[in-house]
Amino acid sequence: WHVSGYRGQNANMHACEALISAYEATGDADFLTQAMTVARAIVDANRDHEHGWIWEHYDAQWRRDLDYNREDPSHLFRPWGYQVGHQTEWAKLLVMLERYRPEDWLLPTAERLFSSSVEAGWHPQTGGLVYGLDLDGRISDADKYFWVQAESFAAAAMLGERTGRDIYWHWYRRIWDFSWQHMIDHRHGAWYRLLDADNHRYSDVKSPAGKVDYHTMGACQDAMAALKARPYR
């Protein structure tokens, strides 16, 4: 095998998440230091964006590749555009890092990523958070994925508990209410994987093998921990 020239934020985001988990499990500060290094590098690579939004695709020198998969904006693993769910997922990870290493850039960056992306990504007619935004912050892929809603309400709850600001609890309720109404199969359980812009299911398929209930169960655990720390009102 050989190392390709492609660099992606998604793999680094989940590596950061894994490093945080390794630190929580072992107490070994080296894992936390490496998680901070990854987070700082990804954030720094996107500082020139108005809101600091995280781009998906880079070359070997970590320069943004703005044309990668432009013709395939709904690619399952490497979609083009700014992914709303990845902005909120990074917000969640930065809140987790700030819990252990309270550096002054972490919480403001998390708040900016979350607030700006959910405002831009909430479908104005049918609700729910869309998949992709273009370079100007306009909706480029209006489909609604289960994991985007899950990661986003978890981030909202964690930010609400951390900051005490009601706006995040408002977003928590808003995203959870949408998920409860449209994404969850109340008869057979689990979440439908994908809805169109009008909240119609493409099929009854649930999350595929490899993802299964990772996002949804993890998001519920994160939200419950936040609710326990600050009772839901």
C-alpha cells in the first residue's frame, strides 16, 4: 500500500474523537494532547472562513481542494461542500476538549461553528438540517440525514449545559422534535437513514452496517449527560 495525496477532515475528526475516548478510558494525557493537535490543525486550516467552517477535502500540503467531488455532492463518505453535520460534530468535540483543556479558543470556536451552520442549514420551509452548503453558504444538498440531526442535537445540549444559554436548548428541542416526528421509526425502532427536502423517506432503509446506531445512540448518551447536569426546562 502507499499513502495517497488526499487529506480529509472527516478521518481526522473521528481520530480526534477516538483520542478523546482513549484519554477518558486511560487517563493518559498523551491522547488528549494529540486530540488537541488534530483539532487545532483542522481549525487553523479554515480560519479565513467568515465562520470558521471546516472544509472536507485537502491536498497533501493541507490546502483546500474546492473542486473535489464537486460533481458528486452527495457522495456517502466524501461529499462536496460544507457539511452541516460536520460543523456541529466539531462543535461537540471542541466542547469535550475544553472540558479537559480549557484553552480560550475552544468554546468560542464551538459556539461559532454550531450557531452559524444550523442557521444556514435549517431548511426554511420543511425544517430539519440539510446535508450540504455551497461555498456561499447556500443549501446545495437539501436531503436530511439521520446522523446530521443526531450529532447536532447532541452538540446543542452540550453547548446549552456548558454555557447556560437558552438558545442552545431551543435548538436542542427544535432538532429533537424534528427527529422524533420524521426520522424515527416508532413501530420497529431505529432511525430512517435519509429523507428528501420535503421529509419523505427514499426508502425504509435504516443506517447501514459500519454506522449502525453509532451516531444516534452516542448522541442520546451525550444529550442525557447534559440534561442530567442541567435539568431540561
